[in-house]
Amino acid sequence: MSEKTKILVVDDDSGIGEMLKTLLEFYGFEVTVTELPDSAESIIAEKQIEVVMLDMLISGVNGTDVCSRLRNNKETENIPILMMSALHNAGDKCKKAGADDFIAKPFEMDELISKIREIVEKRKNSVS
């Protein structure tokens, strides 16, 4: 990947957000973090985000609702979404909401990077 893939991390735990930012940047990604799910669309448009990492439970907001909203918006409907949660059986709910993939917390960094690269490739292949 010559050009850095731009990732938006939406997680209300600033510690997790910053840790993910640091680790993903180490792997060559360009990362923006927000604790505000309602700002996701504007950040995606402003920064030309290519992948969204979305927590399932974000202070008072259900991440699956945010995922559905992104899927139903013409501007964001094709952006790959990787949802994450520590909740048991959350994967099915996330995929029903439109997530491209799901990763259970806590996760291994190698698994996360692999999933991100996979959904980016899938999306590129389906667009071209």
C-alpha cells in the first residue's frame, strides 16, 4: 500500500482510541480518532476516510445504529466498516447492521491488521 489507508476509529474510550491510533500508524495507516459517533459522517467527508472502525457500545449510542446510518447515507454507504466489541455474540448483530467484518475485543494486533487489509482489498475489488 503505497498511499496510506485513512482509518477512522470511533470509540468512546479515549485510551483505546489512542492506543489503536498509535498501533495502526506504526503499521502505516493514517488514523483519526473520535469519541463522538454523531461526527462520523462529517469526519469521513472531511478527511476522505477509507475504513471505519466502530465500537458496538459507545456511551449512550448503539454502534449498530451508527453503522446502519452510514450504510443508508449515499456519501458513506460504500466505506468498509469493521465493528468491534467485547460482548458475546455481537458479531451477528454488527453484520446485520451492515458491518463488513467484526473483531472481538480484546484482539491480537495481527488479526486486526489482517482484517483491515482484507476489507480494503475486498472493497477495492468490488469497485473496480
